[in-house]
Amino acid sequence: GEVCNMINKKYNEFLPSMQSAEDLVSQVDGLSSNIDLLKAGIESEVQRDLNVAVAEFTELKQQLERDTLVLSILKKLQEFDTAIKEYNTALLEKKYVAAAQQLEKARSSLKMLESRKGFELKILKALGTELTVQTQNMLYHLGEEWQKLAVWKLPPSKESSSLGSVMHSELHLRTVPSKEEEIAGPPVASVLQAFAVLGELHTKLKIFGQLLLKYILKPLISYPSLQPFTEEQSDVVILHFKSEDPNLDHSSPMEVFDKIKLIFEVLHKYLLNVPLEQPAEDKKECRVILAELLGDIIWEELSDCLIQNCLVNSIPTNSSKLEQYIEVIKSTEEFERALKNMQFLKGDTTDLLKYARNVNSHFANKKCQDVIVAARNLMTSEIHNTVKITPDSCVALPRLPDPGAGDNLKTQKTSELLHNDTVNLENETKLSQYTFALPACRISSSVEKLMELAYQTLLEATASTDQCCIQLFYSVRNIFQLFYDVVPTYHKENLQKLPQLAAIHHNNCMYIAHHLLTLGHQFRYRLTNILCDGAATFVDLVPGFRRLGMECFLAQMRVQKGEILERLSSARNFSNMDDEENYCAANKAIRQVLHQLKRLGKVWQDVLPVNVYCKAMGTLLNTALTEIVTRIAALEDISAEDADRLYSLCRTMVEEGPQVFTPLPEDEKNKKYQEEVPVYVQKWMTFKELMIILQANLQEIVDQWADGKGPLAAEFSAAEVKSLIRALFQNTERRAAALAKIK
């Protein structure tokens, strides 16, 4: 049974199902071949149609973009055309603001057209030209209107800076618009707004501001006599000038501020403070722009002019007047406040007010500058204008207040204590009041004035603020440092050539050094605390001034010595005096030297201090005597006639040499110094011993030698005496014996 079932399942169930499966397979194969055919058809036909569609879509898209671009360009061209048409309409109706706005719209449209890359129209160039022409046309009309609003009547002369030409300057401002313009609104507002829209307002106001400065504001500051006046007519206000007091040197800042304020009030009333045809929120802003724009343009230059030509001149030159300057500061504050109210100024404190408030610094700077200028003028003045200085005369010292009360009390107690303890020990012999006095001499009157200037400046410093005190103190130091540098350079040629000026300069330097020793100490307790701790001194300058005076005078002494030696060099070594020509040459040289010394004695007379005079003349006379002694002692052969003539020449020097000592104008007083010649002339006794030798015999010379203890031995060495004996005497036994005793 199982076998039968199995066979039935195989042949009755399996085979039919297998047959149906085979049928399905054949159907599937047929479908697969159909699919392949369809796929091939799609790939060959549909794909081709799709590519065509994509290409068409891309082309349509590009066409759309081109059409959109053309449409936008046409729209901009339409906007440009509309703007130009509306501009022309507004311009004809004199609606300048609207016309300017339409021009700006046209300019914006043109810029948009020009910014399109890859798209160029030949018409754009024509549009640009048209826009430029219309802009210039608009500016021309605005310029015409502006010239009607603000009319300048200027002097024909190019020299606009003189008072006469300024008097012919006028500014006419239109006050009431004509009837046909009333519909368009206030002309000033319309014109200025139109300029602002076109970006030309700054340029116009700059030109106006420069004219305002040149022909109105600066002349009012520079010319004190100039007064501004306004004259109102039917439709115009005229601003012009009158000259009231031509002899005024400077105006007070208050007067100048009032004049300038009047000008700005007129401008504010008739030119810049007008209602503008703008929305409420823009009206204030635009008005501020107009006023502030003019202020920004001219304020810096106007402020500098006010400072340099007005406030600088008002700075006091005396500290006692500083308190009065508060009025100038208040006036400056009121002036700036008025300008801010008229919206010409913005912000807080300006340079003008800062300058006025900083008066202490400016006072110190001005005072220091004036002091240095005055000092330099004195230094460059003539040296030879002199005044006599004696121990009794001195610079009139300013009366300084005593130190503080506490110091007074302490000083008094100390003095009482010292007096009680040492009253019996006090030395009856006291120093003369002239112990430390400058000896009598002549100094330049300019130097005396210079020292007075220094004292007065230091006195001014004692009454000034700390900062000013320090500046003034160092200005005084600068005076002396300036003298040290300027005078030797400025007067260099005269100091080298003229002996009298060299002597005066020497005295000037010593005079200044003399005062510098105590100048700081005299003011020490009255200056600011910073300077009281030892800084207030001039002692460090003393050595430099002494050296400056000495070097100048010593240089002149060297020149005079050189001239003396040069003259003596023409004496032919004082040899062969028996020759008349040689004797005349030597005599001439001696006479020239004496003449030179006498001339110096005259020019230095009453100029140099007596002790300096005597030392200087003694040194120069000593130079001449030393040269003569050296030349004569060097001679190898002196005949009796030579000796007589040499003695005659020497006697001339001895007789007339003392006469060059004339330090004082009174001859009677000079005798004392002429008798003291040996004190000032080192070789005087040597010279006199030489004269003795020239006239003495051998025995007298030996007696003068006195075994090396006589007066001759004090002046000459043994070798020099032997040389003179050999030159004067022939070679004999007596000469040999005499030479043997000279040792």
C-alpha cells in the first residue's frame, strides 16, 4: 500500500506540478525578454527625449534671467528718466531740495546700472553726461541763489590786510524772501539743504568761512579801533565797519569777544537759524549741522587768532595784576557759552578757555620770555657805555620781607643768648665794611641794568606761585648762562682788537661773579620751598665768570706783549750803538714801546681796578725791560760809546717807565703808584743794576758784586756778570782779576 501511495504521489501529484512549473519558467523567460526589449527601447528613445527637455529648460531659464535683467535695467532707466523729469519740474518751481533729491535718485539709478557686470549699454555714457550737466546746472542755480543770500562787497585792492582796505569790506545778508519764492519755503533753508543733499554744503561754507575770517573776524581782532555795525534795510542787513580810535594799541579781550559775538549773532539770526523743510526729528539735526559745520570750519583758526593776537597781549607782566585776570577768564567763559547757545560750538572746554584759565603758566612763560629778551638786548648793546662802580655803590637791592615770625623769634633768642655769654669776649677790632666790596672800576651800564633785571625778576618770583617762582628763578640763571655764551661771541672782534673793551668785559665778568656769590642767599628764604633746600644758588656760576673775564683780559695782555716784543725786535739787538742808524732804530723802538704803554695806561685809566691796572701795566713794562736786559746781556762787545748810548736808552726807560702808571684821573693820586714801580715790575732792579754796570768801572762792579752778597748778585748770575765784563772791558790783568772775584 505504501508503495502504491508513493507511486501515486510521484506520478499523479509531482509530475503535473512539475509540468506547471516548467510552463511558468517558460512564461518567465518570455517576460524577461520583453523587459529587456522595453529597457532597450527606453534607453534609446526616452533618454534622448529627456536630454532635449533639459536643454530646453536651461535655455528657458537663461532667457528668463535675461528678461528679468532687461526688465530691471528698464526699470532703473525708467527711474532715472522719472527722476530727471521730476528734477526739471522741481527746478523750474525752485524747489531746490526736491530737485536735489531727484538728482541723487538719478545718480543712484545710474550707479546701479553701471554696476551690472557683463552688461554694457552705450546709453550709460550719455546718461552720465546728462547727469553731470544737470548737476552742474543745479549747482549753478544754487550758487546764484547763494550769492543773493550772502553778498560780499570786498575792497578792490589785493592788500586786504590793511586797516584802510578792511574799512571797505561789507557783508549783505538777505532777510525776507521775495513773494514768488515764499511758496517754496525759506530760501536759506532750501538752498543750504539742497547743497547738503548734493554734498556741496561743506565746500560752500568753507569758502564763506574763509572770507568771514579774512575780512571780518581777524581784522576785528587785529585792529583795536575797528568796530562792527549793522544796518537793516527793507530786505537786507548790512554788516560793515567803522574806525573809532586809531591810536589804540590793543583791545581788551572783553571788547574783542563782544565784537565777535555780534558777528555770530547776526549770522545766527539771518543766515543759519532758519526753519528747515524737514520732518520734526530731522529739523533740529539739520540746523545743528549747519551751525556746527561753520563752527568746525573756522573755530580752530579763529581760536588761534584770538589767543595769539588778543589773549597773549592781555597776559599781565606783573604778578600783582594776576588777580584782575579773573575778569578775562569769566569773559572767555561767557563768550564760549554764547557761541554754544547759537550752536556754533559743541563739546566742553575749548583751547581758548584752557589758555585763559592757564594764566599762571602763561604769565610765567611771558615773564620769562620778556626777561630773556630784555637781557639779550642788554648783552648785544654797546660795551663801552660805562658807569663807575665804587665800594659805596651797589645795585639797589629790593627790600625783602623778613623770614617768618617763628624764625624771627628764634633768631632773637639766639642773639640774646650769644650776647649774654660772649659780651666780654667781643673783639674790638672789626672788619672794614669794604672788606668784601668790589674795588672801584668801570663796568658797562648794560651789565648794571642786567643785574638790576636779575634782582627785580627774583623779587617778582618771591610774590609768585610755586611753579612761576621756579620758572622765574631758572630764567635768572638762564640770563647769566646766556651772557656767558652770547657776549664773548657777539663782541668777539671788538674784545680782541680794543684793549679798553677787553678791560671793561673783564670788569663786567668780575662784577657779575661778585653778585652771584650772594644772589641766591639773599632770596633763599623768600622763594618756594623747593628752592629753599639749597637749589637757590648761583655760586656754581662764579668760577666760570671769573675765568671768562680773566681769559679775555689775558688774551689782550698776550696781544700787547706780542706788540712790545715786535717793536723791540726792530732795535737791531742793541748792538753797535756807535752806528747812528742802529742807535736811531733802538731809540725809536724804545719810544714806540713807551708810547704803547702810555696809550694803554690812558685807555685803562679809571676802568680797571687800581691793583689790576698796576699788575697789568707792571707786567707789560716788565716784558719790555726783560727783553732789553736779555738783548744787552747777550752782547759780546760793547764799546765805551755803545755803553753810553745804551745807558742813555735805559735811562729813558727808567725815567719815563713809571709815568705809564696812571690808574686814576687825578695826577696827584698817581704819584703813589709811580713810586711803587719796583713792586709791580719784577725786573726793575735788574734793569737799574744793568745801568750801573754800563757806567761803572771794574772795581765798582766788583764792589756791587760783594762776593755774591751785593745788590748786583741779587739780580744777575756770576756768568751773566762775567759776560758783561768781557763785553765792556778789554782783556787785561785787571779784568782777569775782576773776573776771578766774580764767583
